[in-house]
Amino acid sequence: MSKHFSFLKEAIKDWRSTGSVVRSSPELIKKMLQPIHFDKVDLVVELGAGQGCITKTLADSLQNNSQLLAFELNNQFLDELSFLENNKVKIVNGDALNLLTYVKKESVDVVISSLPLANFPLNLKRDILQQCYDSLKPNGLFIQFQYSLIDYKLLKKKFFSVERKFTPLNIPPAFIYVCTK
């Protein structure tokens, strides 16, 4: 079964947690990873790894002794991600709400999130963002994409700076937030 069909099948089963019916485009992935200086990164966390299209690019970009923790809850996607696991990449069957049980405070350089925050209640969004904020080193990056600007104000309240980017070359077109602690 193709990865695209597999993703669609999982999206139909649980729209709330996948947030899309198609995988992220190469253009979206490129724009999300562009702000990361991989030569200066020790630890990257990915939330909502899905089938690994961003995970694979992150893994290929890691330099020196840097590490990637990729979080995913969907069992089908976890099976598909397992081929990426190695000494630099750890796949975690865990929830973003428990991020600080896997990493120390202020130990993460970058958090990349594909979580469908727009589908979550406000309290859940705040709790997830707090976990991310607390895990980030000073000047660390939180990078999130969404299909609307619904959480822009929430991110501006949490982070020192929030830069918005847009990529029309995704289905649907997406906004990317690059947030600095």
C-alpha cells in the first residue's frame, strides 16, 4: 500500500489527530527546516512524526553527535517510522504533553511540530506549548505549521519572537511559525 493511501486511511480514521488528508510537501518541509543551523544543534524533537517525511529529512540533516527524538502516537505510523531508528534517531511512542519526561528542561535546540493544534482545545494547546517552551534552550526554536493563522496570537504570547512564513506549494497551503524562546 502506498504511503499516501496509508496516510489518507489513517486520517479518515482519526482526523482530529492527523489534521490533514495528505502528507507534507517537500516545499513545506524545506521551509520548516530552513531556519535550523544543523551544525550547531545537539537535540531536535519532532512532535507528530506521522509517516516520517519530515523525520527522514531531519535525520539526513543531523551533523556531528546531534540526536533526534521523533514523537508519534499512531500505531500504524509508528510501524512505518521504525526503519528510521538508529543511533542518532529515536522514535518515541509518546505524547507531547509528556515531553519533559523524555528530555531535560532547556536541553532541546529545536522542536518541530506537525501537531494539528487547531483541532485541540485551548487548554491542551497551552499545555503542549508550555512543555515545548520549557524543554527549549534559551534562543531555541519552536517551528509549527498550520493551515490557518488561528494560533498566531497564542504563540506571540508564549515566545520572544514569532516569524510567519507561507507556502502555497502544499495541499492545503500552509503557514509556518518560527518561534524563538
